[in-house]
Amino acid sequence: MRSKIESKKIQNQQEVRIHKLIKLADFFTLSNAAAGMLSILFSIQKEFTYAAIALLAAVLFDFLDGKIAIFSQKQNALGKNLDSLSDAVSFGVAPAIFGYMHGLQNIYSIIILIFFTLCGVLRLARFNILELRYFIGIPITTSGIVIPLIYLVTLYLSIPLNNIFIYVYLFLGILMISNTPQLCCDPFLRVKIPFLLLNAPQLAAIGIFT
């Protein structure tokens, strides 16, 4: 996810042209959103393995956009907002569609899927208004790792998934809006430690309870 970047007031019409605003890192952010959209389309077609792979690809692009911004030393308010919007698609909406099309379609499951998505949006909004050197609640990107990996592992082991899957969404939603501080490097530099290492205790809890 993007770091805190101060917004600059647009002085003239020339400065609002997309080709003037967009930076190299933003193309990776857009690739994140594109991978999220692909996951949604694959889920609708019930191609769940491809949908899971697309979610993992979105995580990779989300990681790379930060790295590219560091190396290029070009960051702006457009990139920050673009990153949050892309994350909402790829790690909020896409995983929910994945679960729904996989069979989580009773009223209780739908409520939890909506809860999960809203928690992700709230998590992104809170991150954007706080000036902290650490995360509060697990990053929304965690869902782009946990959900496809659980699906792929259970598929490989031939374990029924729907009996436990909805609880994964519930736990992830709760952890995203929790007030628990999470280990994080300097957000201004946008250095990212792999999310599985950052959130090992919470992810272990998900595995135990499911």
C-alpha cells in the first residue's frame, strides 16, 4: 500500500492531464486493479484456480508498485489514491466475489462477505488518514494471499472448503478493523515486509480456528 504523500494543488488545466500525473509505479498499481478484475471475471466463470492465481498476481503488483516508487523516487497524490482504489477492487471486492461464486450464497454468508468488503474499505480509509509508522489492523492485501492460498491448498489436499471458508472471511474482516498495531517499516519509504511474516500470529489463529 502507498505511503502518506502530501497532495499538491493543481494550478492549471495542463496539470490534470493523465499523462502528466501518472508515474511508472502507477502502471504497476493499475496492473494490480487489472489482476483483481481478472479474478472477478474468472470467479464468475467458475474458473477458481485462475481466479486465485490472479489474486496472487495482484499482490505481486501491489508489492512492486512500492518498490518502483522507491527506486524512481517519484511519488504523488494520484498514486496514493490510485493504490487505495486498486486495493479495494483486488483485495476487497474480488475475494468476496470469489467466495460468493464458490458457494457462499446463503444469507449469513452474504452478510459476512459484505462485512468483509466493508472492513477492507474502512481499513484503507483509516490508513489514508493516519500518520503512523506502523499498521493498525492487518493490511487488506493479506486477503489476496490468505484466500487464494487456502483455496489452492485445500484443492491440492482434496479437503472440502465451504465448511470453513466463510470463517476465514469473518476473521480477516475483524482483523482488518482491529486496533492491534502491526509491525511495519517506515511507510514514507514504502518498504514492505512480506505480509505472511508480518501477520504470522493472526494467520496462525485463522488456521487454528478453521
